[in-house]
Amino acid sequence: MVPVPTINQDNGIPGSEPTETLLTFRSDEVLRPSHKNDRQVYFGQNLICKESLSAKGKGKIIKVGDPVYVLHSFPSSNEAPA
């Protein structure tokens, strides 16, 4: 599977951008140099809306302008509970 951000929107051909550029300033190697390097890019995509996990909150989404409060944070997705 090729992630959507690496698909060239003009011709539909997969490539290495923007991942290669993001690795230069948003990678685990840059953000956490003293930890194991997995060549992952971090830019805020690892977010869970707590209310969306319950049956009552099914279909809830976060949109531009919504207030967001960080209740828990983890150094990496590997350390977050499943």
C-alpha cells in the first residue's frame, strides 16, 4: 500500500515526496535523537477523539476550528496503549 501523500497529484505516480523532505525536520531521528530511529515522520496525525470510540459518539469528527485538549500524550505511537 502506498500512502496518499506520496502520490503525485498531477500524474498519479507514487514517489518519495513529501516523506523524504519531512524526514529532514519531522522524523523521530530529528525530534528524538537519543532514541531508536525508526525513520517515522511525525506531524500530528496520531490523534484519537475519545468520544468517537464509544457507540454513543459514533460518527464524531474533529474539524477546523474545533477546540482540542490534550488529555494524554506519549513519546511515540509504540508506547501508546492499543
